[in-house]
Amino acid sequence: MNILEIPELPPQIKRAAEIGELVIFIGAGMSYELGCVDWMTLAKNLIRKCENTLGSDEPLLNNFEAIQLINMLEQSGNSKKVITICNGILSQSGNDALFLEEMRESLNDANDKVLANNPKLKTYRDLFNLNGIFVTTNADRHIDQIFTPQNIIKKDFTRSTALVNKNLYKIHGSIDEPDSLIFTVEQYFTRYKDKEFIEFLKSLFTKTVLFAGYGLGEFELLEYMYKNITPSEDRYFYLGGYYTHEKRLCDFEQMYFDQMKVKLIPYSKDKKGFQQLPIVIEEWVKQIQTTTNVLQNNFDEIDEVLRNPF
């Protein structure tokens, strides 16, 4: 499998964007440049929060216990498990608010930093131009800035939830609505056993799907999803970063993705690391806009706004 700086744009994605049938799943990797931490760092931050929080007469975690949890995390890579444990520790001690406090800090959710004109939102704006249906498992609010509030759906996903182009569906909730958040094991089980939510997922996966900004560790959520849907051929794509010497690794990981009928599209991290992802997306968007009706659709929308500004 060739690993190129700018991988070839699959014709299925180009066609889906043109006809308004493209679903874009946005993972945590798209938020790192905006100050959000990864899952493992969030879990470690929660461990330290527990270690530094006093219970009745001593910290909720002593140093030895904190180190044990960190070792468990690093050996297993199971961030959700540790996040669940820390949530339980804080909840049992009456410190539920500290869990949400750490979530906000780890998601860089200070109101003065969530600005629509942030240049680091450019990749989101590029994707927005594709007229896709946007889905994210991220709880941060940075991406929200390029959508109007009425086009952001954060909870109550059912078979009747309409799939609308240029809507954002935050299927694991949002930090500004704590009751919508999906972070602990119990919350995951509840969400992915909900029949109405499953019907919503099924409707998403009838379309062409592109996963961007996801790490392999996050694909556990795909395994949740795939327990309840019948995947289609040649519709699902994963855009992932690799070094050019990792061709064999790509082959191995494609074997994993084959089980879910997902096509791996690797891009080279040799020169810019994961900073190459925005460059790939920018180039793909240019190709789609100049060769399909997407650009004309965007012009039509601008004309309509100018005619009806209020």
C-alpha cells in the first residue's frame, strides 16, 4: 500500500459530496491543534485530579494508587476504563463537579478561546464546504463555531432524526450540556443499546462515510456501531497518518478494517506529522469543489443569503 503526502481522492467520496450523500465522522485528532488533549491524557489528568483532591481527611487517591492507575492505563491503553474509575471516585466523594471541571480544562473550553475566527478552525471550514452530514464523537465546542446553533444536534437521536446536510450531530454529547455526555462505560453501554439510537446509526451508514482525525484506539466505537448494522461495500473510508516505512503496518491494519468493510487511505507523516492531515483535506476539498457541483451549490447558498439576509 503506497503512503503518499496527498493520497488519491476516492471517486466514491467525490461523487457522494456532489450529490449530498457524504457523512464525515470527525475524531479527536481534529481538535488537538485547538488545545484539546487526547483520551489518555484526559485519563491521566483525572487521576491527578483525584490525587490532589482531599476526601474527609486524606486525598481521594494516594500517590501509590495514582501510579497504579497510570500503569494500568499505559499497559492496557483503555482510557475509557480509567475515566470511568475516576468518575466513580469523584462521584462517591461528592465531587461530581470536579469531573466536569477537568473535562472542560482538558477540552480547552474557556469561553474566550472558542472563537469563530480562530485560524485553527480552517480545516473545519474546509470540510464544511463539502456540504456533508457531519458527525462527531468529540465533546468540545470548537467545531460548533462554524455551525448555526439550530444545526447542532447533541442528544435525543432516534430513527426520526433527520439527516440534513451541513448539520452537526454530536453523538457523544457536548461539554456545554453535561447530561448529554458519553464518557463512562455505563454511558457507552446505555447509548449503544438504545434501539432508537441504533436506528439513527443505521441511517448514517447507508451513505458514504469518511472518518477523519480518528486514531485506531478510537475505532472501538466502530465496533460498538458494527454490532448493530450491516456494513456496505465501497462506502466507508478511513483517512489515517503513517510514516512511509510503515507500509507493512498499513497492510496489517487494512486486514482489521476489512472486517468492517472500511478502506484505509494512508497519508504520509514524514514531513509534517499529523499536521499533514489539514493539508490533505484542503487539497481534497479543492479537487471536489473544482470538479463537482459542490462549488455551485455553495455559490447558490451565498446568493440566497444575499437575497434574504434576515
